[in-house]
Amino acid sequence: MRWPEDAACGVVVTIDLDGDLPFLAASPENHLRVKSRSVGHYGIDAGSARLLRVLREASILATWFVPGEIARRHPGLVREIDAQGHLIGVHGDLHLDFDELDLLGQLREMTRGRAALAEVLGEAPLGFRTTAGEWALDFPREAASAGFTWSSSLPSDDVPFRVAPGLMEVPFRYETEDYQYLAYNLDPPFPPGQSRITPIEVVEENWWQEYLGAARWGTLFVLRLNAELMGTPGRARMLRRFLGRIHADGRGIMLTCADAARLAEVEPASRHEHPYQRFERLFVEGDERA
């Protein structure tokens, strides 16, 4: 893919601001587990401000994915993220698991979240990242019909692509998330067996190798962070160092998800059927023949 300013790769920093919603969505009884919920609260109360400072010092505009309920609870924080120039996308409403919802429920989760953000921001976001679980086969087309123009929901490629008419996908990779390395809860245990928190140096080196690969092959490097995980003092320090390494390398261009989606729209390859779309089409056609 061709990047602006003759850059070797595109670099997108994204942050999920979930609070305690994923834990509450997992089970209604979890509202009584105050200690476990406090992990998510940390991202709202401390981690988000620290990450905003890191991004400001690095002169980077990130894409923040915010559930509607977080906007209702913390409108001042959402407005502050917006005021600092960052892009805000929808991350559901109550952060419900898509596996537990039908197509109508999935669309309702996204459009209610968008409405809550629009109430706080004065403008409706155009992009989204789905929550846990798989979206229904018709979801991308229905999301486009509802007015969304881009998504960052699939670990399915390393360049943006058209996932449905009117909807561009800015894919991420599990290797460049923080969650796989650093997420941890004592009770209920996560991960099962509680066998990790990965050393910060290992995480940084893994990400650096992925960035070098993106620069070598001309692909997209999407960093997916969670405010409660990356917002601790030591991890925020590592993030600032890592972003400084990318800046010093000089081959990557910083983009938001919307920037990457717009660039991909003019790429000739984006006008062709992506393998994801082909799979979806063949799956639907197979059902119809059955």
C-alpha cells in the first residue's frame, strides 16, 4: 500500500476505554465484585490521563474507542479526549458480547453507543470497534446503512480493506495488543492458571519487531491498547519510549483509523472483493442453495 509523504508504513495508535463494563457484561452478579471492577475503574480514574499525557508529549493523535455508557458516566473525560484532538469511535453501548446478540441486538448496541457519544460530543462518530464475540454475517452492510463508514474490529489483514459497500475496515493484529500480554485478574482468575504478566521489555521488543516488519513490507501497524492496562506508570513510560523509537526511525507515518480508511478508499485494491467478503458471499450462497 502507498502511504503519504513516501512513508514506509502507516502507524495507528488505538485505545479502548472500557472501564468495568466488560466485567459487568460477563455476569450481572459481578456488580457486587468491587475489587475486580476496580481494575476497569483504574483506566478511567488514572490510566486515561496518563495516556493522554504520553500522547501529548509525543505529538500523536490516537483513536479512542468508547462505549456509550462510559460517555454517560464520564462526559467530562470524553470531552477532554476530544478537545485534545483525538478521534473517538464507538465501542458498543454496554460493551455486550456480540456472541450473545442477534443481528438486531448488535446494531442496537452500536447505535445506542453512538447516540450517547453524540449527546456528549455534539457530533456522531462515524467509526466503531465491536466488542467481544463475532458479528452476524449481515452486520457490516447494516452498519454501513446506519451511517458508519469505517471499522477497526477484525484481526484479518495488515492493510485496510473494504468489508462491505460503504464500510472500510482498519484491521489490528493480536500481536500488537497489550491485552494478550498484560491482562490479569486474581479472582475470578484471568488468564486461567494465572501464568503471566509478561515483562514490559518483552512486550516492547515484540511490538518493535512487528513495527520493523510493517516498515519492511509497507503494511499497517495498529497498536491496540487498553487504558487500564497501558496506563500504569511503568507501562506508560515504556509506551513513551516505544513511540519515541518509531519517531526516531522516521519511516512510519502516524494516522488515525479514519485517516487509514480514507487512504485505502483510493487504493485500486480496495475496489476488489477482499477474501473476507468472498468468504461471506460464498457462505450466504451456500446457505441459499441448501
